[in-house]
Amino acid sequence: MKYLFLISTQDTLQHVVKNVSDSATTESTIFGNIWFWVSIIEAVVILLLWMKKRHPSALEKKKEEILNEAVDFDNVMRSSFQSSERLDRLKRKCHPDRFVSDPEKQAHAERIFQAVIEGKDDYKKLKALEEEASQYL
């Protein structure tokens, strides 16, 4: 009886293996080409993403440059809270219309006034321009 059970089990296993291998070959011919192309597309996408990471864009380079730049927090804080007073003082002191009679001083005042307007949010620049204004004007 035990021997008969082993034979029937072996026959059943052979039948299952045959059916599984037949279905696997049928599925591999139908879906094998699809999965092959899916894997090719995945490989291409991975390659493109790797190349993009390897060669950063100009924007990414600029962002990295800005993040690596040292920040002068003293200048940032003073620019936030003290630059408006210094800016107003410099505008009054360096306005070109104050030096209509002297063309040399008017030229210096105009150059300094333009620099003041461009650097209105930079405390250190305003301080340097104030020293320059006291020297030339």
C-alpha cells in the first residue's frame, strides 16, 4: 500500500511539473518579450537619471555655490535693522543736486549715489560708501 502511494505521488508530481513547465514556456513566450522591454526601458531611465546626477545643471551649480558660500550674519543683521537710517543719511549727503555748482563733486556724488541705491540692503557697502562720501564730498 505504501509503495502504491509513492507511485501515485510520483505520477502526480510528474504531471504537476509537466503542466507547470508547459505553462511557464507558454507564459514566457507571451510575456517574455514584454518583460524584456520593460527591463530595457528601466535600464535606460536609470542610465539617464545617473547621467543627470553626474552632470548638474547651471541652476544646480549656482545653488551649490550659494550654499557653500560663507554668510556674514553680522552684516545680515545690521542690514536688516540699521541700514535704512544710514541709507537715508547717505541719500541726503550724496544727492547730485546738492553739488550743481561744482562739476567734479557732482560727478563723485552721482557715482556714490548710484552705488548707494544699488547697495541699499548691504550694511558694509553702505558704511564703505559713507567713508568714501566723507572723503570726496
